[in-house]
Amino acid sequence: MRKIVLSGKRIITGEGCLSVLSEFSYKRVMIVTGGKSMIESHVIDRATDYIQKEDTEILVYSGVPKNPSTEDVDRGLLKCQSFKPDCILTIGGGSALDCAKAILLFYEFPYLNFDNVLEYNLKGLIPAERKTALICVPSTSGTGSELTRGTVITDIQKELKVPIMTDCLRPDIAILDVDIVMTMPKNIVAETGMDALTHAIEAYINHNLDEFDEGLCSSAIVGIMEWLPKSVLDNDKEAREKIHNYQAMAGIGFANVGLGMVHGIAHAFGAAYNMAHGLTNAIILPYVLDYNRQDPTVDKKLKELSYRCHCSDIVKEIIKMRKMFDIPESFNAAGITEEMFLEKHDLILEHAMLGATRVNPVVMNKTEMDKMIGLVYWGK
Ligand SMILES: [Fe+2]
């Protein structure tokens, strides 16, 4: 039996669709957002205006950094527990969304915390028991967090990214407003777009793929390959909106299917050096795809994708696109010195074997992983 979830309750798309917030009547709304960009671009003001009714109280928790930590979640949780919202509205990049989701989980289920959440049977949590609404407005086009049942939080002490998955975290409403993603700087458009591409490809070559998610992921791959260059290089609104929607489709797909070793390794490097998630994926993706080609099913799927993308080889095309976006081809080229690498090598190796690596289409052992880590560090 498979339980395929195609989204939360609603996905709202279209230019200016943030205004849909005016249709809701929540009494106590906690807004969770990142550093400055959503405040400085007045998106938070607009959201507040839309959601404000005569008797609405609003609390803003801002300053969530990239790679939100357990401390960031705990700080927000304290505010949440004293404010007691009936709706958490999160506006920002994947980091803000992930932080909001973790706050919501611990607010709704107070017997959970970071010490026990990974051991706890989260499948036993019933989504209908969640009383607080979760509305997500992504300001970047990559993580798909506005539709997934997961959140990734960094444990700074352990230098480990902790993925938490439960249907209770699936947002109720995702608002995909192109006006909000038009403010993204070029490097963020590129890196988050590469994250979305990685989601779609890792799910598409995962042996757990089903026909429903095959449709979502393959369309997302073809669409991202076609439109991402225009979105990054030309700041083109049509392209930006298409990528925003394709990344959401990839999010739905990978939430059902799972990912693979690119994400396993990316989380290990990201936690070790506090690097942006999309950047780490973009560096790693071509190396892992080449490696996974030893599986004939993966090789066949990559050939089919190449045909659908009108290119001779999709992996070479991804390398070309990465270069076009000025994304480095290795962690060494990204500024991680040899000394920094050697210092963290064993920790990265240990952590890279965890998480999504366990569902990679080719089973990895530690020796093979060690070679792969050397490859993504030094490049070819
Ligand atoms: Fe990702």
C-alpha cells in the first residue's frame, strides 16, 4: 500500500496571490521570518495588512538565519508558547519555513524535544490533532518546504543536520507569489534553483518512485532545465514564476518518494562549514549522478531525461549550467581550504553515510563514500 499526498489543503499561485491572506480570520498569528530581506522589502508589512482584522493579534519572530539551529527553534518556541497562536504564518527562505515547522511541532506536541524527537515514532502523530494552522510563503524557489512533511534543523554542538519528518508538519496552505521571489539576488536564484533540480532528480532516480510522483518530478526536471537559466540570468518574471511552481512540484514529489546521496553529503558539508544548502547540492549533484549511473535503471532514466531536455547528456548539461551561474565545481574551489577539510573529514564522512544516503539507488559503503567525498572536495 502507498499513501501518496499531493499537497496540503491548498496551493495558491499567481502574481500578487499573497492577498489571499485577507480571506482568513485567525485571531493570533505568529509570523516567522528570516533576517532582513522580507522586512526591508515590506513583504511582512503587506502580509500583516492583509491578515489584520479588528481583533487579530500578530507577533513577529524574525532573524532566523540560514541553517537554523536548535537554539533558533527553542527561542521561537518560547515566544510561541507564551503567545499561543492559532496560526503560524512563515514568510522567507527554506530556513525560515523549516524553523517555523519545528516550532509548530514542539508547540503542538510538548512532550517532544530535540533529545527525543528522532527516537519517537512520529508516524503515531495524527495530523488532525494539530490545532494551529500553518501557512507557508516561500521567498526562494528551492526547498519545497511549503509542501513537504519535513524540516531540517542544525545541531551546532554535533555539527549535524537533523531531518524531522512527519505528516503533522505538512503545511495547510502554500502561497506561491512570484512578486515575492522577484526580489531574490542572482546567486540565491541559482543556488535554490539547483536545490530544486536536485530534489526532482534524486526523487526521479530513487527506486521508490511511483507513477504519480514520476509525473511531477520528470516535469519539474524538464521545466527547471529549460527555464532556470532565464530566471537566473535575465531576472525574467515568467521564468521566475515557472521555477517557483516547478520547485513546488519537486517538493511534493520528493516528500513522497525520498531523495538520495547528494542530500546526504550536502547536509554533512553544509553543517560542517555553515554553507548554503543549494550551493552544496549544486557542487555535488553531477558527481553523484555519474556515480549512480552504474545502476542500469538510473542510467536509463538519465538517458530518457537527456532526450526530453533535448541534450546529449543531462549531467554534462547540469555542469554547463552550474558554470553559467558561476557556481564552483568543488568545495576546494568554493573556498574550503585543505586544512579545513582535513580537520572535518572524519565527521563529514560519518555524517554523509546518514540521512538520504541510506535511500540512494546505489548502496554506499564507507570506503566508496570516502572516495566520493574526496571527489567533491577536490573536483575532477
Ligand atoms: Fe534540498
